[in-house]
Amino acid sequence: MKKLNCILLIDDDEATNYYNQIIIGKLNCTDKIVVKESGFEALEYLKSKEEDGNYPCPDLIFLDINMPAMNGWEFLEQYKKLEATQRGRIVVVMLTTSLNPADQEMASRLNEIQDFVNKPLGIELVQNILSKHFK
């Protein structure tokens, strides 16, 4: 499996982000891990150009549902409005502690969401996501 260009973590919990970075780092599956602690920060990141003049276009986004100010669903509504070049080839995985069946049902209806998994990330879970979406 080829290495991903970038994985974007969107979660308001600093400890969760730290842990997820360790798990992803152990797998050595990406050149870059970017962490944003809010949906607003993540949207600004996706709309910003990098040094080479291109948009970041992460290959994979892990998105939390329950965040203050802009939750995961609100992020997705704004994400859909981005230009295609700003979204790139992104697989969105809802990574959540939500046990609400309505969340999983809503996720299954959105084209942008490729997977819905419960926290915490683990090595086997990340490997499964990578093999499922990046063959």
C-alpha cells in the first residue's frame, strides 16, 4: 500500500488527537498528519494554499461529531460547498464516541462519509480503514 500524502484529524479533544497521532505514526502510512481542533480551523486549512500554490487535499479525514461551535455535521455542510480542488481525494471517516443510532443512520446517507467508527483509534482499525479505502 502506498503512503498517503496527508491525514487530517478534526477533533476538539487534545488528548484524543495526541493518541491518534501516535497510532497513525506507528503505521508510517502518511507523510503528514495535520490536526485541527475545530470544524472552522479545518475549513480554513482546506481553503488555504500551501507553499507550492496547491490546496492541501488530504487523502483521509477523521472527523469527530460532537465539537463545540461547529460540530461534525455542520462541518460537512460547509465542506460540501468547497470547490472540488479544495476537497481533493478525501475519504471522510466519522470517528466518534456517539452511540446514537441516528448519527450512524445520518452518516450512511451522506456521500462524503465513507465510514463510521467508534473511538478510540487502534492500529488494527486504521489498517482496516486503509485497506478498505486505499487499495
